[in-house]
Amino acid sequence: MIRLRLLCFIALLSGVDRLAAQEKVEVRGVTSEVKIEEVIFGHLSELNDKFKMRATEFTFAPGAFLGTHHHVGPGIRYIISGELTFTEGGVATVYRAGDYYYETGNVAHTAENKTNVPLRVIVMEVIPKTWSGPAVIPPKSQ
């Protein structure tokens, strides 16, 4: 009986690995660099030592595309240069240099540079303190 349970557990884990491997966000021509990351500590005690703020600069080459995705946490975006076509729910919005916008993180969307010049975006977001790696994740079921 124990052997059967162990085999079932191993089969379950191997299936999870395959599923996780299939759940990747399509990325073409996008690079990123974390500029600063600090654990939150201040007057908002419910956030202290549980979350961190991260600022990441993304560069989209001409024609670059970031497929349907969510973010780990909410945040404000700032377009440094170029134009970003942001598509959410079938509606495309173009953000240009100097524009700010907000994302909740839990609404599926895409981002694309449809121009022939590079696009640079600063992403400022609140993420869990223990999170490491990219904050762009495959969409979760609603």
C-alpha cells in the first residue's frame, strides 16, 4: 500500500512539472534589469517585512512582444521612451514616453512594441518579500 501511494505521488509530481513547463509567458525581444529592490518597512505596519518594492527597467526591441500574462503584485508603470501597445480584454491602449499607468497584476494582458525604435519602461511593483526572479507570470484562472 505504501509503495502504491509513493508511485501515485511520484506520478502526480511528474505531471505537475510538465504542466508548469507548459505554463510559460511568450517573450520575444524583451530584456529586463532590476534597478532597486527593498523590503517594505514604515508606517504601513501590515506590509512591513512581508512585501518589497521593486523597480525594473524593461527594454523592448522593435517588434518585441510579451505574451498574455499576470504580475505577482500591483504597480505603476512609466514609459521612459518609445511606445507601448498594451492590450487587455481585447482593447489596445498605446502609452507613449512620459505616460504613467497602473496595473493590478491579476488581469491578463499583453505588451508589444509595434514601432521601429526601442521602448523602455520602468515597472514599479509591490511583491512578496520572498519572491525572486521575474514578476511576470502565466495567467491564473479567474
